[in-house]
Amino acid sequence: MTEDVTTEAGLRVIPPAAWGPDLGLVHGGSWREMVGPGTGAACRSMYTVVLEPAGSTRVLRHSGEATYYVADGEATVVEHLADGAVHHDVTEGSMVHAHAGAAYSFESAGGARLVGGPAPVDRSIDAPGGELVTTTAGPGVSIHHRDRPGLQVPFISRDARLVVWLGRGMRTANMNYVVLEPGERNREHVHKVSEDTIHILEGHGTAENVTTGERIAFGPGDTVHIEIGFWHAVEADRGERVVSVGGPCPADTDMLRAAGVDVDALLSES
């Protein structure tokens, strides 16, 4: 695994050794930035959230959306409402989405790790919390799972699952689950208004900045971040199966149209 951040114009590979310091948002655990304000990101932040047994987070709320993937363990998402709390149990493979203004927290009896965060970036995430914004006036927290995708997009990979996506009403905080089989390379593509951020759960491969011709290796635990407007592709090493979560934020409507999605109808509904 890479020991330091590997970066070229438009593309970065960020390993665990380069994560930011603990933000102090977890009692019994840690909350560290992989991609966010500290790396210059604007459209999506991605943190690693470790909950030790009996660990819990501070109550969080954002002016925009947020989304998380449960990478390991089991946890509970607490949605804080004006008249009480709603508890959502999640396990490895679950995805959590919080709409703008939703007040939520995480807790775990046996321990868990989540990856994700606000999209767009919330630069005040580590600031002291104030009065809670309740979710009674609009959508709050919803739970999804990698095995129940809303859409599969073959030109990303043979197994590319859009789970938290525009088709479910999420405009800015999306979460895909993508598997690249050994040697598989996705089609070269560009996001005109979106940053593309993926966290590598499994396998080794190469992130290619097609615009500049640079190729950067990655491994498990690394996070790949591509800036807006750079053509890129991701390839799994031979003999390596690559599994990642993340994707472009905000929703790439051009990509969805290319996949046959009636984007205008979705936008009019959300």
C-alpha cells in the first residue's frame, strides 16, 4: 500500500497513512478525513468512522445531504426527531442516506466501521453542535443495501450498482458499489460537474488520469479522488478483484442519460 499521498493534476490516491487526525466526533472510536476540506474537495467528503464496542457519535446535521457505507460490523443509525428518535439497524453492506437538515447519529454495541460523509463538503462538521434541526418538515434518514441496487450501469463495470442515487431522490450524496473482476478496466469517462471519489475495500489496481496520461497504483484502504473535468479510468490488476464504494457527486446526469435514465422526469419528481 502507498505510504504517502500520490497525486497528479486532477487525480489523487490517498492511503490510510495520509488520513487526517481524529475530529473528536466519536465517543469510543474515531472519525478521520480521507477526502474533504483538508484535501481541497468540495462536492463530496469521505471519512472513515470507527465505532468501538459501545461507541457512539455526536449528533450531526448538515445543510446538504450525506451518505455512508457500512464496511464492517453492525451499527444503529439514530434519527433525532422533534418527538423522539427512530432507530435504524444496519449491517455490513448497508448504506445510509441523510437528507439536508436531518439530525442523526451512529452507535454500535459490538463495533463497526463506516465510510462516507456529507456531500457537498460540510466545512463545519467538527464545530460544536448547536440546537438540533428536526426532520419532521421533510425527508430524513433512509437505509439501503448494496444487494438492492436501483440501477446497474454496465459501462462502469460488469457489476456496477447505483444504490443511493438520483432515482431514489438523492441529488448530491450518492453511493455506488462497484466490482471490477481481475484485469477488468472500466470505460474512459469524465464528469463535467462532479468530483469522483471511490474508497477501495478490496484488491489492487491502477487509477488512470486519461487527460494527463498518468497512472497511479492503489490498494485496499486507499481512496481515489478525481477532480471535475478529468477523463479517467480504473483497472483491476490481473488476479485481483477490486471492490469499491463511492462515485460521482453530485449526480452525473449525463452519465445517467447515457444509461437510459429519464433524468428530466427524476428531477421533476425530486
